[in-house]
Amino acid sequence: MLVKLYGENPSERELQRIVGALEHDELIVYPTDSVYAVGCSLRAPRAIERLRRMKGDGELTVVCESIAQVSEYCRVDNAVFRILKRNLPGPFTFLLPASSHVPDKVLEKRRTIGIRIPANAVTRAIVGALGCPMLTTSVKDDETEYTTDPELIQERFGRTIAFVVDGGIGETVPTTVVDLTDGEPVIVREGKGELR
């Protein structure tokens, strides 16, 4: 179902419908500050399995509401905190050592996770109302319009997704991925955003 949420004063009723779906092991598509993403609650094991099947190979990203929430799920020292504070919210995925709060199903024998805090008020409102991070991956399709236009995303993925949150036409440039596991930032993938 296609639903419109506004960054300023999002409809509480629509927000609760989306959160209710996430709490019941459903997947949603939502806008970010880079590309549209497919996500589920970090506490929804069946949805995590479905997301993994959709993604195929590769890592999933954890989307948080705030740096305080990031520090619950990752080990963050003072130097890393300063880098996060300068760049988030923003179009970055930071690779960090995972804490024991990250479910084993998410890690799959890895010790690190990618985290994001998008500069998109709708995304942060959903994660805030959910009360835990979302596990996520970018919407993928061979035809670009099916990754950027919420109506076409709904047409293509509507049978497998509970909600497509309409945030207008999305972008095609992914996030910049930065590895912070060894303290010094190493850019793994150039994307949207310049590291400060």
C-alpha cells in the first residue's frame, strides 16, 4: 500500500500503521537521503529472513534514529563519536564493530555492521516510533524508475511489501561507505556525501 508521510508533522495514524506492520514481521519501502530502501524491524526474525532472501549476497545496514542509538548497537569510542557527530545525519554508511545488542541473525558470524542515520525526517520518525533500529537494504531493480518512483516501486514490489512510503522521486546515488573498525576512516565506496 502506498502511503504519504511528511517530514514535518507526519500523520500519527499513518505512522502507527507503518510501525504496526514492522512489529508484525512485515517489510516496508521508505525514502532516505540517498536511495529508496527496503527495511524491517531489527526485532523481527521472519522479516529479517525475507529481507536476506531479497538482498541475496551482501551485508545489510542498520538504520538508527540517533547517535545514542548507534552506541547501543556498536562500540563507539571518542574519536569515532566525533566523526559520527560531524557527518550524521547524512548520506553515509559507517562500518563499526557490533555490540552484543545486535541479534545473531543480523550478524551471521560477522563482527561488524554498517550503520546509518539518514538526513530524512520521515525515516527518523519511523525508527523513533518503532523504538528500535531497522535492518535495511537499497531497493534494487534493473530499471532505474522502479527504484526512484514510489508509485512504480509500489507496482513492482507491492505484493511483498506492506507499505511503500512516498517521499517523492528518489535518487540513484548511494551512500558513501566508511570503514571505522580500525579507528581511522577508510572510504570503501564513494557515493553521496563528503566526509568531514
